[in-house]
Amino acid sequence: MTAIAIRDELARWPASLKIGATFFLLIVVTGLFAPWLTPYDPYTQDLAGFLQPPSWRHPFGTDHVGRDVLTRVLHGIRIDLQIGFITTYVPMTYGLLLGALSGYLGGWFDTLMMRLLDVAVAFPFLVLIIVIIAILGPGVHTIYIAVFLLAWTMYARLARAEMLVERGKDYVLAARTLGYPTSRVVFRHAMPNVINSSIVFSMADFVLNILLVSSLSFLGLGVPPPLPEWGAMVAEGRDFIFDAWWISTLPGLAIVVTGASLSLIGDGLAHRLGQRQRSFL
Amino acid sequence: MALLEVRGLCTEFRTPDAVIPANAGVSFNLDAGRTLGIVGESGSGKSVLCRALLGLIQSPPGFVTAGEIVFDGRDLRHLDETTLRRVRGTAIAMIFQNPMSGLNPVWPVGDQISEGLRVHRGLSPSAARARGIAMMRQVGIPSPEVRYDEYPHQWSGGMLQRAMIAMAMACEPKLLLADEPTTALDVTIQDQILALLVELQERTGMAMILVSHDMAVIAETSDHVAVMYAGRMVEVAPTAAAFRTPRHPYTLGLLQSIPRAAGDGRLTPIPGQPPNLARLGDGCPFADRCAVASPECRTRPVALREIDPGHWTACHFPERLAGLQA
Amino acid sequence: MTQPLDGDAALVIDDLVVEYGAPRGLVDLALGRTRRRVRAVDGVSLVVRRNETVGLVGESGCGKTTLGRAIVRIVEPTSGAISLDGENLLTLGSDELRAMRRRVQMVFQDPYSSLNPRMSVERTLAEVLRFHRIRPAAGVGDRVAELLSLVGLAPELAGRRPRALSGGQRQRVGLARALALEPTFLVLDEPVAALDVSIQAQILNLLRDLRDRLGLTMLFIAHELSVIRHMSHRVAVMYLGRVVEVGTAAEVFDHPAHPYTQGLVRAIPRLTPERRHRKPVIQGEVPSPLNIPPGCRFHTRCPKAQDICRRIAPPDVALSPSHRAECHFPGP
């Protein structure tokens, strides 16, 4: 891609996409450089300096064991974005594949997939996750397993619906008359025209997944302490909310800002990709 | 006096990248009880014209920037929205290309036909129903008493177009705008619908503007023809004159592009593509595709002028066409 | 027009039936209902001779598109046979099927959806050549350029995506893609229906040139009679899944024998600028293919229908060696 092509592409971005992408990029960079941005360690306790309100030394204050909240929030970027990314894009990959195949092939495979999807949707998502965690025990890996088992269904649904439209289009029929094998028709020809809605949805899903992990941590089912996960930090500050509002509020704000930037990207992408505006949140 | 007089109508669409003049100075007259056929290819501005006449241009991005639309002595462009709506419902009606999207899928068809009578004429529900059924019978919908309560999805395309016509005719309009009314229909159904339109017009004495891309549809139904190209009218003439002695090279090109029944050998297409409306020069918009153009055609602006009584052309050199005609 | 009326058969369709199953819901399954089947093509036999163009005409839902798609095997026929150069296309294994694809190609109606919106013209064509190894890798670029010039496209359009092309240009790309495999038989499904008249004429001229230059045999599907007449040596008229009349273009259009063909021909608007005062010949609408009328399937709309037409399916009557019609009372 030449510089001109990149400039042209950027010129077509709607404002929401530009703003969202800028914020998100800032968050990612901050996460990468977290260890060098503050002089503190996210785990070292300083029992002498606990529950200090925001000040120049501690812009976000300190928590009940004297850890610098800003440091922990910045390190939390690494944890939350990583978990959000994995829980979104791993299931998306096979969800798309299964959904696209199901829509294209139809027949018994499609029937089977549809029943599976119905079952997965019939249960409340969070309850099902909690059940799985209850069986396997809390921890990041359990969350991954639980989400991997369930989260692909939405992508499969989207991809299947889009594929049902695409497979009747003449370019797909043309690819078949040209003698291409099914895998090539589905993945090389139809797939790129099927994924747009999933990409847009994945932005919303990313936010929801961060919130999910935070909620689970808040309930004590997610990331074990002392890891500086945002939801866990909100939970830890719960007992001190009237004396030291900053312990819960500022990590909560981090979730909000990240969520907002991803939502803006999602809206902007929907616009750019010419999708119908969808608001999932 | 003409029922409809359009003078210098300009409509443009503004996009972030460009301003597209979809209608550039369109003028014509239509007498009561007459049919004007507007013919042109996609992008020629014929559908935009229909919508502009009724004040139905989506704005933004579309804007009617200049011109007069004098209907029955009043300039429609200067009416307030309420009055305009009344004119639209009662004096001017329109039917569209796709009858399926013209009807609300969750309402019985009959109610939609008689809705105008209740809104504009203040008819009671039972009177409106009786009149609606009468209308359905008039447009050839079989067993209207039963079909009155059916929904659009239960009807075929041809029947829906009849319903659209019944809806348009319910308030006895003075002018009917038909935008590609038969394009989506099969040829035997098109035949039925065209026969119906001609018959209704002769019986009610309304005027009609019939828009089509199909020269033959226009030939059979219209008293006058207006040929549109690149947002303007390039030829306006009585139908017989336009088809027998076209005086604009585009009209001639269209006629020669059509495969004739006994046609053998090659067709004579118009070379090239229609121009990009956002990048039109000062000269004749057809110059690049024209077989008889001179260099000055590309620079000298061209306007409609009357070269025979009632026969108008927007060509600098209509006399050059004589050599091209078979 | 030269009329290659004799000569060997290239494509032979024999008693072809294509049924679509209406989808069965859970309730139907539970009640043990069988699928409701729609017969889109109901026993069609048709021969296309080498270097001949046969026009297939009919209204929407008559089965002409399904028939075309069955020939290129993107819909599976229920019964019957289709053979090309003596080889039954319906019994081919997957390797033979791939080889067959090279000989039979299709051009689609809608130039806006028949090209992959994500692929440039060059990639679309190069993919065909590479996948089928039509040319050694080094020769692909040259062949793409050749194909573009064959269909009258400027070489600088090669890098464009379909979005940046006009309808006529897209249809030329669709044609180049079909020709890339060097087929002998081309199915054209409404190739000009979506195009404006002036562009349509350009494409029709191109098709006739290519047919003569490459010696193509064609099945030309269209609903517009003037286009069919212009392109075809022989014409087959379809109604509700059956070919009701077949003959040379002159026979079918100038002396139609089936009342449906007669009605179709008379229903076409004429270019003569005279106000129409004729009654529509064919009344009513095409019945649903789920509910095909007994006897002659056209009797519900036929001006000539007698009692026998409602009861007994009409015979296939030969009116001349090349002209046949399925009607109890064929002729003017």
C-alpha cells in the first residue's frame, strides 16, 4: 500500500472511526509502556501509605494495601485487552467458518448447526458461563474455555445469515460453473463478502467480553488477585467505596473509556463498510 | 392553457465529493387529457424529474434549485406542504416501477386503495369500501369483494400494479405520473397494464406522464415524446415525428440500437458510455458519443429550440442526421 | 443469417425434470409430511446443434433459468439426461465434471452481482487461468490482456474492481471470464436484460462477433423477444416448465403455432408510433408451479381452449421438419 492509498483510505474514515481508533491506539501504547510510565510496581504493597486520595505522587490514589491505583490501571490494560482480544477473535474465527459452511452447504450439517445454536442461545449466556466455571474452577483459562464453548454462536449466526444471501448471488454461481472446489468458493470468494457484519459486531463483542471478565472477577470467579484486572480492582474497592471512591471508580472509568473507544470504532467501521448501522450496546 | 407547465427545472444532488445536476433546465408543457412519454436510459434524470414534479425529492441530498412547476395555474414549488399534499393526493397521482414496495405489506390491499378517499374526500369507512371495490373492478381485479381484504404478499406483481393504479385513480386525478409502470412485469402482463392505462385515460380524460426506458412502450401510448439525456431534454416532439424523423442524434441512436423484428446483421449501437454528470463541460453532453458532432459541439452550449412546429431539439446540427437515417 | 440447421447435435437434453423441494419445517417432519415439490422444469427435450444459437424465451417462472443452470450443473436435475458431444453430463465424476466445466460455460444476467466485488478484473480472470492451468504461469498476464481485448475492454481497466465499472463493462468481464476456459458451449442467461438499450446493442454485437470468430454454440435465454430473434437461429418457447413450441426464428415469430407464442408475439409493444387500441390477447396470470393445471397447462389463459384441453395433455405436433408445438389446436 502506498502512502497515497493510505491517505485516501483515511480520508474515507468517518469521524467516529478516527476518534475511536486514536483513543484505542493510545490505550494500547500506554499498556505496552506501562512499566516505564510510573515509578511503582503493581504488586508491591505499601501498608504505610494505604488509602491515599489522588495527589501529584499518586494521581489515582492508593488502594487498601497501599498499591498505586494508576500503576495497576495501566498494567490492567495488558490483562483486559489480552483477555478481550482472545475471547473475541478466537471464537470469531471458527464461528465464521462454521457459520459460513453451514449457510453454504445447507442440508444435515446446517440442521445440526442450527439446533446447536438454538441450544446455546436458549440459556442465558452469563449463567452458562458461571456453571462452566463452577465445574472447572475459576481462573483465566476456565474463562477462555467457557467463552470458547459459547461465544462463537453469534458469529456463526451472522455468517450463516449473510452466506444464505451470498450463496445465491451470481458471482458465487459463476465460481461454481468455473469448476472451483467448494472450499475455494466458500472461503476465497464468498467469505470476504460475509465477514463485514461480524467485524463490526466484534467491536461490540470485545467490549462485552471485557465487561464479562470484569463482572466475573467482580464476583470472584474470574482473574484471581493480586492480578490488576479492572473488574477485580472494582470489586476490591467495593468495601471502601464511601471512604476511598477512587479505588473502584478509576478502574471503572478505564473500562468505560476502553468500551467507548471500541464502540466508536464499531460505529465507524459499520459506516465505512457500508453496513446498516447496528447498535448492539 | 396547458395543465402542467414546467420551466427551467433544475434538481441537483449534493454528495461530499460532488454536486450532480440530475435535472438541468427541464421545460415542457402538457395539455389536459394528453400523454407525454419520457424516455431515457438509466441516469438520464427521468425518475428524478417525476419526483421533483411532486415535491418528493429526498432533501438532503437532493435540492430543486430553480424553475417553475405550474400545475392548473399554481406554482407547486411555492405551495406550503399541506396544500401540496392535497394536490398530490387528489389532483396528481403517481404509480411506481415496483408495485410490491409501493404497498404496505401489513395492510389489506383494499384499505390502501380506499385510504385516499377517506383522507381526502372524507368518505365514511363503508362508503370508502364500496368505492374501493368499484375501483378494483374498474382496473380489472377479479372478485374484488373477496380480494379487498387480502394482503399484498398474496397478490402477483401484475395484480399489485393494478392495485397501485386503482389507488392512484381513486380520487380522480387530473394528472397521473407513471414511472416505469411495466418494467418489472412480464410481457403479457405489461400488455394488460398498458391496455388498462390507455383505456382509463380515455375514459377519465386525465393527463398522463409515462416514463419508460422502452421506446416501444412510449410509441404505443404517448401523444408527445420527450427524450432525456444527461439530465436534460434533448428532443421533444409529437410521437409520430419523433419516431419517423428524429432530429437529435441520441434519439436516432436509441432507435437504431433496438433489434428489429426482421433485423439481420449488426446493430448500430451508440458508442461509449453516458457522461459523468458531475463533470459535464459547457458544450453538448452528447458530443462525445455523437456521430455528427463538430469540435464546436464540445464547447458551445446547446438549448432546446423549435425547428419544426411542435418539434424541439437540443442539437446544433440536426440537418446532419438526414444522412444517417436509413 | 446463415442457419446451421443440420449438422450434429452438440447438446441434447432428453426429458429433463428439475424439482425443487419446498423446505420442510419441524411440524412437517413431526407429522411425517413429504416435501412439497415444485417442478421448475417438467420434461424438457431440446437439441442444440454445433455452431447454432438456440433462443429460450418465456416469462418469469417458466423454468428457463433453471434449465440453463441444470446444463452447467449448478442445479441438480431430478431425472432425464443432458449430453454434450455424446457424453452424459449428469453421470460425470468430479474430475470429469471439472473437465466438462471447461467446455460449457455460463454468462449471468446481473452484471452487478455476477462479479466478486472484492476482486479486480485481472484477478478474476487470472484466477480462472491459473486454477485450470489453461496457460503456463508465465503466460497468464498475456492471456488476460488477450481476453480483455477479445471482449473490447481497454487494458487499463484490468486493475479495477467491479464497482468502478459500468454495467456494460461488467458484462464484458463476465463474458471474458466465461471465455477464459475456451468453452465450446455457452449458456447466456439474460445477458443484456439489465443493460440500457444503447449498451445492450454493443453487447449483442460483441456476442455475435465472438460466436462467429470462436465458433461457439449457444443457448441464449431471454424474456425479450426482439433480442431473442436477433440472436437465435432457432427458438424454444417455455411455459410453466415445458417447451410448448420450438422452431426456426422465422417460424416461431412469423408463424407461431401455439396460442401462447401467438399471444406473446402480439403482446410486444411495437415501435410504430400509433396509439394502441388492441385488447390484450392473453388474459390472466401464470398459475403457480405448485399447482399446475391438468390437461394443457396453458388452458387457463388460452383464448382457444376447448373441453379436451382441460382434460388431456396436448400432443407434440410436428408442423414442419423443424417446427413443433404442444397443442391440441396448433396453427393460426
